[in-house]
Amino acid sequence: MLERKVEFMSQDADFLFFLVRPKQYEDAYGSLTLHSTTTKTDNILHLSLIGKHIDPHRVLYGSLSFSMKSFKPDIIHAEDEPDSLAALQVLSARRLFAPKAKLILHTWQNINRKKRPLVQWVTNRALQGSDAILCSNVEGVEVLHEMGFNGLTDIIPPEGVDIEWFKPSGQKQQKNGFTLLYAGRFVEEKGLDILLEALSLTRNQASLVLVGDGPLKDILKVQANRLKIKEQVQFLPPVEQDSMPSLYAQADTLVLPSRGTPVWKEQYGRVLLEAMACKVPVIGSDSGAIPEVIGDAGLIFKENDAGSLAQCIQNLMENPTLQKDLAERGYKRVTSFYSQKEIARRTNDFYRKIMDSKHLE
């Protein structure tokens, strides 16, 4: 996904790019070796990671200079959080090897969480040393201001949707009934218990496909049995991103029922955008950035409110015109604001802005 965005960015004659990325990506469900398959430039450096890969705040890159000394960048754009060790590492490398370069960081965080003293120190250093920080959501900008950051900010997510891959299916798969889809982690904050309860409240029988894994899997199976909807719910293991379009093609709606916690609320919701790109109507809670992402192209319910979610499902099931309208609105919203090409264009425009000295006075 990152290389696809950089490919679009590199088509701009004003910029020459040097991409630094990990050799391997790892999360709670496994690891993935990253290969250069789309970017046309040879300026790519793959680095090993040092530390606990699944905790991006405590991992370091296996490099001292990041090739800054030879590449001589004017802009260093590190898609790392200000409270991460990686951001501090990039900041140090900039100071040693490219002191005149403008430094841009990125943040997903939309809650100003209390930090331990060492983490606060890292954050302060990163904020003081950065010229700009891009945010994934509106609340991220507010959090930065609360923390005292006075540099440039804008709302530009680090990734969009590849609409050449995530696109409407030529023909919906023939099936019986109305199908709901959820894809993601099976954890408390994703609100899957509310989704199961809402399914049990709908007047017309629907089926639900849950794709993913996590500590609540067995608990959710017990709940489905207790609610007498066991036969309506299918659990599927996590799938590669390349396989997601076929799952969206089988769904009548994508549901993201996230709930906030004292330290987290939904920061983006990429599956919403992927579904919208495939012309699948979406339903989301009002947690965090979900309403911001959906806009007027989907249905929003109050988080933790199974009755409200059930009503959204019911409305969609009983109204084919609404289904078609939301599908078209979602597709238009993604292609207009969240495609990889559009994210690339907006990022390049931000680079121009940061290089214009009058914006930094």
C-alpha cells in the first residue's frame, strides 16, 4: 500500500523520492515479508527492525543514517508517532546527517493519553524537533495543540485505498438473505458483542460473517449460542488484504461497531473505506473518527447501543433504494477524498507548503 502511494507521488516532477521501509511487517496475527513490486524508482532501502515489532512505539530501525548523508533530503517524512523511539531515532539522524531538512512526523492518536515520564520526554523532544505533523483525523490536530505543538499540521492519512484493486464487483455473488460483514480484531473495543446483540434484535433474519481473530473469539461464540443466532454467524480467520475484495463482494453491508475506552477510540477505520470503494454500504458507530470517515455516505449509530445498530441494519435490509444510494455515495467519497492517488496528491501539496519559508515564519 505504501509503495503504491509513493508511486503516485513520484509521478510529480517536482520531487525525487527515497523510500525507507522495514523488511518485514508484523502484528498480533503474524508477519509479512515486504517486497518491492509497484514502485518504479530504485531508491528503496529495506531495513530490519530492532525491538518488539508489534509495538511500533518501542521499535527502532536497523540504521544510523537512513542514507541521509548520500541522498541529502530536503524533506524527511517519517510516518512514525511523536511518542515513538523511531521518531526520536529519525530526529537524531536528521540532526547529524541532514540538519537543514524539514522533518514531518505522523500521528493516528486522537486521545491525549497520560504518558510515563520517559515517554513524555520522547514526545516533547519529537514535538520540538518537528517542522510539521500530519494527522489521520480531526481530533489528532486538537491533541497536538493540547500538547503544545505549534508547527504545521494537516489531516492527511498515511494511506488511502487502491481503487484499482478495491472496486465494485462486476456481479454480486448469488446468495440467500442479507449478509453483514465485519473484518478486524476480536477485542473489547471493537464492540462485537453489540453487533451480535443487534443481530438478534433484527426482525428479518440476516447472516453475519466475522473475519479476524483475537482473545474474544470463544466468548463471542458463546454469546452467539446464548442469543440463539449461532447458525447465522460465521467465523473466518484473518485473510490477506488481496483476498478482501472477494469478501466485500459477498456482503450487503460492512459494520464497524467500535466503542471508545479511556485510552483508545477509532482512529480511521480502513475497512470502511475499502468497503465503500467496492460499493458496499457501511454502518459505523459514532466512536472517534468513524463519522468523519463515513460522512453522509453511511449510517451512524450511538456506540454501545445495540438497539440503534439493529435499527440501522433493519432500515438497510428493508430499503433497497437506500442500499443503492449509500453504495454510490460511499464510492464517490472514497474516490474523491481517500484514494491512494488523492492522498499522494495532497501529501505532495503539503510538501510544497512546508518548503515555502513564509509558512514557517
